[in-house]
Amino acid sequence: MEGQKLKLDVSGMHYRELNARLRQMVQNGVQCIELYNVCGQRYIASNLGKPVEIHLYGTPGNDLAAFMDGPRIIVHGNAQDGCGNTMNSGEVVVHGRAGDVTGYAMRGGRIFIRDDVGYRVGIHMKEYQDQRPVIVIGGTAQPFLGEYMAGGVLVVLGLTLAPGARHTATYIGTGMHGGVMYLRGEVADHQLGREVARMPLDEADRALLAQLVGEYAAYFGCDAERILDQPFTKLAPLSSRPYGRLYAY
Amino acid sequence: MSLNLLASEFQVVRDDTRCIACQVCVRQCANDVHAYDAESDVVYSDETRCVGCHRCATLCPTRALTIRLALHEFRPNANWTPAALYNLYKQSQTGGVLLSGMGCDQPYPVYFDHLLLNASQVTNPSIDPLREPMELRTVIGRRPGRVEVTQGPEGLRLETRLGPHLVLETPILFSAMSYGSISYNACLSLARAAKECGILYNTGEGGLHPTLYEYGPWTIAQVASGRFGVHPEYLRTAAALEIKIGQGAKPGIGGHLPGEKVTADVSRTRMIPEGTDALSPAPHHDIYSIEDLRQLIYALKEATNYEKPVGVKVAAVHHIAPIASGIARAGADYIAIDGLRGGTGAAPTVIRNHVGIPIELAIAAVDQRLREEGIRHQVSLIAGGSIRSSADVVKAIALGADAVYIATAALVAMGCHLCQKCYTGKCNWGIATQDPYLTKRLNPNIGVRRLANLIRAWSLEIKEMLGGMGLNAIESLRGNRDHLRGVGLNEVELNALGIQAAGAA
């Protein structure tokens, strides 16, 4: 089976069996796995520890790629809540939407979501040394985007918004004390958390956006230049110590 | 600010006939209480900065120093106590939230001190643990409702697959204290002592220092809302994982490790940039229900191949019994409950002193509830929140705990004097600080010795108490409330604890 591509129909299979079989396949050296009729199974690709490629057809359940270290996951459908929870490295590409707390405390790797995401996406994202997590969202997000964000990059492209419509998320970056967020289009002051501010984009920002939007466009087949044509809002934390003056010493 | 209304809390009494101006006190005090005036060759003290940690008095070679409570006395007032006044002065001066270290110090009833143990007389023999076998070994984890065995050619064979367990040589674990809140030397002392004593220590939510990975089999690794230092290797290394929901000193609120404590080394362990605040809010935003808790429990089980117990730590609060029932049903292998008096490196004083319930009542309520629901065997119960002596251990187990978590007692063993100023980062005993000048004061070789001594001494005492009750295994004591009697408790309290009053037949 070494280096082989394996296909598996997982309809009706419990997550525990599904994940055990995945681990077995990866241990046996399978490099590319396609799972069909995925329906709500949780924790897919947790604890695999190798850079294998896994295609999921259907709807994987919560905590897809939780604690994931290495694999590349392509979801041909929607992801649910907690996708990339505390993920360490690897990549998740979702050809659809993703739910709440996508990328919770993610400390490395990349997540690309074609459409919209739910609440509190990117919460507690952290970066450390060469590990800098990235989430690119093609559509728009619900409130508390990037809450407590301590590092990494969040990009929201707003491609699912109707012409002229704006992002409606509120409490964007509340408690944020590290990392950076780019939203295509404008956001009003009342939509921002108290700990973030708009910053001007510099050359490094533009280069990073060009690269990430380029990858997004390549994954989902759209025109990067047209996306980059519109202005982006850059949000960054005002302080790395947001609550330093809260206490009486 | 113009006028500081705060008076000193302590008085530094220096016996000038003994003081040789050697300046040990000057060097030992990180709060700069003592200063040397070279011109007059005299050491002065500014007691307004004194926190009452006794470092100077303990190290003074001529015993010239005594620390006393400050003598300023207000007009007696049973309502407006000096502590209440000082807190008002401090808050009106700073506009900030009052902080405290360690556990609640308010005079709520300590139920352990109203419980008395039984002993055998005449009708059933007591056991002498010095000469007869006495089992303190404790197993933490889910037990099957029934076991199936088959008769094979080599004897009986266990067919039931047992879940992952932790085995403790004595029913005591070191409770969660993170690297960051305490020093590396304190963490190392705890890890080495756990290995030596055959028990476990707990990383807290600050991740695991790379040099402590070798103590993995004696390590419980915490996963808290901020997920600091949580990565695949961390999960793989530990013997068990603990989801931290709450803590007795601050139920319902989270933690802020201030940026100045996030040194280069702490930053490496927490995996966040140096100098940034480490924020752990109270809610895990992927857990809004028991079902969600189950999801994280099984996420951790999946991430570790179902090879490790996964526990859940909660603070003892009003509805602790149904909460514990939910945690058990969510699939936790153990529940750690931390009572009102549980310690902390920093908590808002108002929360620490006013939120939660005493651990004694929580153990009794949870054990009772889990028994009534027939699920007590599915989960172990670890009780913490001010276990001060081996007697408290025995009483906690008799009330229904499987084992106890100790942290304050362990810190005291390493030299802590309970000055409650952990949050300042200026711990003169080298425990709750990251200042290298201070941390080297705690020699891990001495720390581990003192911790191991404490565990050994308590274990001997527990055996003596068990033997006196005619029991030869700690298992036989768990939830055996017939061995407890209450003194000075009212009917409601006796019922809540599930015990009879002393003197009952």
C-alpha cells in the first residue's frame, strides 16, 4: 500500500472507527486518502502526525483537524464547528463554509475557507517563533472574529457579500493582543473591539495579502487580481498588554 | 496621588543589640524593606513595604529581626474592619481590582475541623501498620460496572477491557501550578518529588518545559481555554490530560499572566511571544454545554489514541453535584473539584473571598449524587482546596474522594510563608517569581527532599489512622462516612455532609 491512494466509503461509520482506520492507513504508509459519504464524524485527521493528503467528500463533523500536526485536508463540502481546533501544523481547505470557533487556539498551519464562517473564528490564535497560523475566509464572518487573538494572520475577503453590502460582524478583535487581521472592504468603528485599531497597509502587508489571496484564488478557481483590486482594512492590536492596568497592586 | 492613606501591615522589629549590620536582610528582601546606610553603618527598615514573608527574619544570622503585625489600631468596629478600610483606601487610590495570592483567608467554617475520625476499641481489632500490610495505592480512572473472566489453561483471564488508569502509591497528587506562576525550580522540585513518591504533579495551564519531558509518566498536563503550550508532543508526553474549567480560588473567572512574567523561557513553554499577556478567559469557547465538554474530552482521547485518562477540573460551586454528574456522563475519567479555599497565583480578592463553596460539602454532595445515580464507579474524584494535613486527606476520602490534590501545602513545604503576594512576582522564597536572583533561592535538590518528606510523613500518618479504624486499605475508607462524626455542626450541615453527630450510637 506504500505511497498508494486509498478510497474508503465511510457512510454510517462511527468516528472512532474512522479515525482508527485513518491512523492505520497512515501508519502503513498511505499518502493520499479519499473518504466518501463523510457525515458528521468528529475529530477527523487528529493524531496522524504525517504530511498525508486527505480528501473528504460530504460533511465532516466538529473538531475536524483538532490538534492536527502535518496532514493536508481538502473538504469537498462544508466543515462544522471547531475546525482546526488547537491545530499545530498542516493545511485545511474547505470548498464550502465552516462553523463557529474555526481555528480555535491554532498555533500553526493554514486554513482556507471558500465561503462564510461562524462565530468567534480565530479565537486565541497564537504565533511563536516560526509558527504563524493563517486563516483565509472567502466570505464573511460572524461576531467576535479574532477574539483574544495573540498571533497569526486572519484574512476575510467578503466575496459572498451582495454588491455594496458590508461585513456585519461586531466585536471584531475584542481582546486581541497579537497578530493581524485584514478585511476586504470597510468596517465601522462600532464593529471593532476596544483593543484593536485600523492601521495603514504597508508593502509587507500587500505582499502577504497578494500571496494569500493568490493561493485562495488558486484553490477555489477565482481571479486574485479582481479580489485584490478593492481596498483592505488592516486591524492590529493597540497593545500586547490589553489588561495590564486593571489591577491595584 | 497626594496622600497615601495606607499604613504598614507589618512592623519590623530590629534588636539593635543583636544586629551586626551584615546586610543579609537588605539582600534578601525583594520588596526593599531594608536599606544600609554606610555612613552610620546602620541598617534601616521601611516597614510600609513589608509583606510579612519572614525571609529576612529566617535568614538573619543573629536573630535580630522579628516581624509583627502593625500596631496601629482603629477605633474598634466589628463592621468596618481594618482590612475593609485598607481595601477602600487602596481602591480609591488606584481605581483597580484588588488582587490576592493563595486561597481564601476569611473565617468561614472549616468543616474538616468539625469532623472527627473513628477508631477501633475492643470489638474490632485495630491494625498496626508498622508490622502489617497497609495499602495506600490508589487507582484513578473509570472502573467497569462488571468484569468478565474466563477460565483458561493458565488460570483466570480478564476479558473486560479496562480503561486507562493512573496508579498512585499514596492518595495524594500535586495540584496544578503553571510554570510562569511558579518558578522553574519549583516545577522541577514537584516533578522530581512526584517521580520519587510514585504520584503525579500537574503542569497547570502553562505548558511543559522541555527539560521536564522526562517526568512525563508522573505528569498531568492541563488543557485550559487559552491552550498555552498545548501541542501534540505535550499531549503525548503526559500520563493524563486535564481539562481546566475552573479553579477554587476564582470560580467563573479566568486568568491573566501579566506580560512581565512572560520571560524568554516562559514564552518558550507557553509558546507565545515574550512580554505579551497570557490570557485564559473563564469559558472555553468550544464548550457551552455538557455535550460540548464531551466533545473536548473525546478530542483529547482521539489525539492520544485513548491511551490516557482525561479528567476535568472544576471549582466547587452551588450546583456541583449535577455538574459532576454531567462531567461523569461526558466521559471524564476523573473529576477534580477545587474548593473555596483553593490557592492561586493571582485572583481578584473579591472573587477569592466570596465565590464557591467549601470542598468538604462539595465532596459529600458529589459522592452522594454519583452513588444515587449508580455512576460513582465510572469516575474518580480528586478533591482539593486546602488540604492542610494528613487528617484532612483521611477526612476527604471518608467523605467520598478517591484522592486529594495539594498545592498550597506543597508550596509551604518548599518554603512558602503564605504572604499572599504571589502576583507581585517578588517572592522572596524563590517560588512565585521568575526573577533569576530570587529563583535560585529554591534549590531543587532541597525542594524535592522537603516535598518527598511531606508525602512520606503524611502517608505514615494516614496508615496509622487507617489502622486505628481497623482498615487495611485506603479503598475501604472511600465514602465510608460511618468513620466520621461531626462536632459543633447543625442538622442541615450534618445532613449535607451525610454524617452523624459525635456521640451518636
